[in-house]
Amino acid sequence: MTWEYKVTNHVIGELKKCVDSPDSKKVIACDEAGKCMVNDVCEVGTEALASVFNEQGKERWELVETTYHHGELLCIWKRLKEEK
């Protein structure tokens, strides 16, 4: 079995608005070491994330790792490489 990988960067404007709103709960909290946890995700944030994940899933990409920073989502994906 051989895997191929790709890295994508997504600007999640709706998610950033949700995080920055004074009335909203934190969506993603990160500690000083850079570890991030998803907490109290607002509905807009989950829809934006699902859209990114579903778009890649249609092309058989599986999410391996993701990190969020200031409205941008960095994703690492993998899928089986087709044998020729």
C-alpha cells in the first residue's frame, strides 16, 4: 500500500467572525505550547469545517492532522495512491 499526501490551507472567515465576536464562545483554544482544542464550537464554525472536510472527502482524501490559527485552517490529508 502506498499513500500520497497533500497539505491545504483554508481561510475560514465565518469561523474567525465567530471566534472574534464578543458574544460568542471560544471555538478553538490553544495553549502556550501550541496544542489546540476545539471547545464550544458555534454552529457557523461547524458548518465551515464540515464544508472543507466534505469537499476533500469527495476526492477520497482522509484528514490526518489539522491546526487552526487566526482564521486559517491548515490540513494534512492522505489517500491511497493508485497503482499504475
